[in-house]
Amino acid sequence: MSILTQYFNTKHNTAPFSQIKIEDYVPAFNEGIALAKAEIDAIVNNPDVPTFENTIVAMDFSGDILDRLSSIFFNLNSAETNDEMQKIAQEVSPLLSEFGNDIRLNAELFAKVKAVYDQKESLGLNPEQTTLLDKKYKSFSRNGANLPEDKKNQLREIDKELSKLSLQFGENVLAETNNFELHLTDEKDLSGLPEGTIEAARLLAKNQEKEGWVFTLDHPSYVPFLTYADNRELRKKMAIAFGAKAFQNNEFDNQENVLKIAKLRFERANLLGYKTHAHFVLEERMAESPEKVFSFLNDLLAKAKPAAQKEFTELTAFAKELDGIEQLEKWDGAYYSEKLKQQLFNLDDEKLKPYFQLEKVLDGAFTVAKKLYGLTFTEVFDIDKYHEEVTTYEVRDAENNLVSIFYADFFPRKGKRNGAWMTSFKSQYVKDGVNERPHISNVCNFTKPTETKPSLLTFNEVTTLFHEFGHGLHGMLANTVYPSLSGTSVYWDFVELPSQIMENWCYEPEALALFANHYETGEIIPIEYVQKIKESASFQEGLATLRQLSFGLLDMAWHGQDPTNITDLKAFETEQFANTQLYPDVKENAMSTAFSHIFQGGYSSGYYSYKWAEVLDADAFEYFHENGIFNEEIAKKFKDNVLSKGGTEHPMTLYKRFRGQEPKPEALLKRAGLL
């Protein structure tokens, strides 16, 4: 047996990262799949009458070794990858997709599930059991169990191809991100850039044994460059490189991949009896249908567009007055917005950063979790980690019970993909009377400490940390019986509620007082800065909303209609952006070729859910706000009805139980200053 396919004899059964060798993975996957198959065969061959326990529950707990192995491998493939890992991913992904189909298309297994499902009214199931039964039945019916044999084979081929294509898509984006750098040797070119950004670029050059400064397309390097660099030509060069990722007709081009993915998803949906991929996906979402999503997005668009146009006109006038710029381009947006923001609020990230030292912000998030949910986070040094930069914590409740293990991994490096995410190395569930606790991880790409300074976060990075930590709490506080309903296993347009609601605390003086201390003097952040953070929170909210809506509409355009006649990706995009576009188009750039959320992550037909969840989070936070942001009673309601419940009931049922009513969009519009 491989080290990866047995119970880990480690503290809290944590992953033994340092003992895993790269050559262990493929044999472990083969073994894990064989073990999981044997468990499924045992269910199929059980001579007893199918029951909820011997069929539905047995299925939910089957394959746990394979699940654990998959989460370790694919988490590392995102956070600590290399060429060998990527090769293995290409090799095992089709095997996993094939195995998934072996289960979903197993006629005898489906017959047993259907036998239990057909008598569900008489089984006396509780809400969690009912949800599990529904989910298991739909995992067959929605994935081809009712298809004739030839169509089942067609489905298998499509799924295999899709799993390969989305991996290839992601690898191309990562390669293109790593392949570009802006190497500067003239100090004049650094004009406007913050000291910390310059220092990080010098360190990067030094590590590559180069003179001068190196800037990359990684967010901690790219974003400050676009926001502060005075040299417009260099901003243009960076912005075009960023927007041209996987759209350069080279070996890493994703145009074909995008068209293939969209067409295969459509074909798959048709095969299963759905009009489009979006119809298929949204059946299992709060939004329910593409029509509802379009009307939700267009309704917000109608409210946000006038504000966005007004803000764009103001920004254009400001850039003209300041620098005689006749036409605002995409590489001017962040730069002049930052200048305008400074003029209006006399507030910029460089003023704020000294108050947001990473370690203190993280402690602040921990303190907020303690005040709300009674949790304590203690750093521990006897748990294995996959990289020296990772920190590990034991999370305990007020009675000192272990709630979770928490891994934090905060800095960019070569083998880590861009962005920020929460994930888990082990799920929560209850088995044989034991409540198995989860192992949760937050992975981000924040500004690294330099030789002279600790890691100081921009305010945007502060809200990102709280956002991912909110997903983390959803995972940590999970308290369900069945693994497939645990933690963040909820409808996709509900999953962003726990993360987005946490961001609200970053704007509250009472919460900021807990962690926003100057890293050198220890002085607490001045109240006028806090006022300005709050005032500036809705600065250019129209433009920001328009941008989010344009992404959501592009996603729906790829997936909510028949894509078979799309041949020119760029022309298609241009048409979709017509209604939300304010800046002139950049011919060298495309969005879809690097739109990893929808072509690699799980957000296809789901990008709207960020905005959908914002309606939920604004409405939910309003409830806290009216009663005190650390109100324990409301925090308990949120924990008991949302954070701990996972996907055990319909999200709207859970939300109403917490809030006493359905969410109203007014809270969001009010917060965004769009009313």
C-alpha cells in the first residue's frame, strides 16, 4: 500500500507532506480508484433489499481514500506545482473522470438508488437525509443514467475530453503568466511606484541574477505597476501583456480550447436533455434558470450603468485636466482612479499599508472569529507542511474541542497559480459516532516581506484575506453527518455568502481597532483614515459593478446559448461586451483565453453568483449592523443556520431561518451608493 492510500499515522491524521514522493502519486491513484471501485461493487452486489443505509449512505462514504488523495494532489498542483506534477495531472484527470462516469452510468447501482428514491416519502428521513437522497438520485439522472448505452459512451468521451481541455487551459495561462517579465534598468522608469513594489522588483531581479528591477504578471507585481507607474508606455506594455495571456497564436494559445470547451459543454447538456449548459448547471442553483440570471444581471446593469458612465466621464475629465489625456485607455483606469481617489479622500494604499501588517491582519481575522464564534487559533509546529512558507494552526472552540486544522499559505512563488482561494485537505463528517474534523487551507498571493519591511498589505489584500478566511470558517465550522453535504458543498450561488460577509468587518472601526496598528510605532489607525476607508468604499462602485456584470454576462453568453457557430473568439467577445464597454477595445487582448474561473475553475454559468451573493451578504450584514457587529446571538444564528449546515437543506430555507425573511437587494444598492 502507498503512503497515500492508508490512514495517516500523524497528528490529527494530517497529510504527511514531507514523506510524499512525486513517484507515489500515479500508483496511489490507481490503487485509490481500485479501492473505491471495490466499495461500489460491494454495494451493487449486496443481496439485501436496497435501503437508505446500505445504498445511499454507503455510497457517500465510499471512495474516501481516493477523495483524500485527490484533494492533496490537486491542492498541491495549484499551490506548489512543477512540470512533473502537471504531467501527472494530465495522466490522472481522465482516469478520475472515467471512474466518475463508471459510477454515474452504472445501471445496477442506479436501479438500487432509484428503488430507495421511489419510496422516499415513506422512509421518515430528516432534512439532511432527504437532501442526500435527492442529491444521489440527481447525480445519476443529471449525468446520463437514463441514457441508452451508445449515448452513455458518447458522454464518457465528452467528459474525458473536457477534463483534459480544462487542465490544458490552466497550464497555458500559468505558462503565459510566467513567460512574461518587464525588466527595467533605468531608475526613471520607476517613477510613481511605491517603495515596497520597487524593493520587491529589485529582489526578484537579484534572485534571477539580473541588474535593476523585474516586474511580472503576478498580481502583487502587476496591480501596483498599473496603479502607480507614471510611465504610460510601460503601463500599456504591462496591460497588453496581461490581457494577451493565451491569446497570442503561440503554443500556449487557448482560443481553440475555449471554443472546444464551450461546444462540448453544450453538446453534453443536449445529450442529457437540457437546452444549454447553463440550463443544466442552474437547475441546481438558487437562481434556477438562465432567464432568471439574465434578468438579475440586466436589472443590476440598468441601475449601475448610469453611475458607471457618470464616473467614467468624471475620470476622463480628470485625466485630461491632469495630464492632457484625450482618450482614456484600459492601462489608464487604475492609475487615474487612484489619483482621483487620493484627491477626493486624500487616502492611498501607501498611507494605509503600514497599518496592515500581514501577521496582525491575520490575528485580527482570528480575533473576529473568536468574538463571533468563540474560536481560538494557536500556531503549531508539529504538523507537516508542503512548503516552508506555510503556517499551521489548531482551531479550538470555547470548550477546547478541536474544531479544525488550518493551513495558511500567503506569498506568490513560481509553482503557485495567481489569485486567492480556500480549499480543504480533509472533509468534516460523522462516522461510527466520531465527528471527524476538517483540515482547511487558505492560499493567497500577497506582497512578500522584503529585507527591510514585513509583509504590508494593501486594503484590497486585507479584504481578500478576510474573504478567503470567511470561506475557511464555512469549512472549519462544518457540522454535518455526510461528507458530500459538508462545509462549502453548497449551491454555487450561496458559497460566496460566508466569504463576502466577512469583508464587511474590514470597514468597521470597532473591528479595525483590533488589528490595524502601525507596524513601526504600534499606533492604531487614525479614525479619519477609517472614515475615509468607509467613504471611499463606494468610490467608482458603478464602474466596479459594470465590470463584474460584464464578466457574468460573458460567462452566460458562452454557456446560455448554442455556441456551435462561434468561430472567432475575439469577435464574439466584442459583441458580448458592447453593452458594458466604456474603454476602447484593445485588439491584442481577449478575456476568455485566461478566464480561468469559467474554463478551469467551477464557475461556468456561475460567475453571476458573486453579485448574487453580494445581495445576500449586504442583507445579512445589515442584520448584524442593526444589532451590533459582534452580537453573539446573531453570530450564533449565522453559525447554526449557515456556516455549520453545509448543503444539508435548500440555501433559501437556511437563509430565512437565519434572517427571518428573504434577502432584499436594497441593502446592496444602498451599500454601493447606487440608490
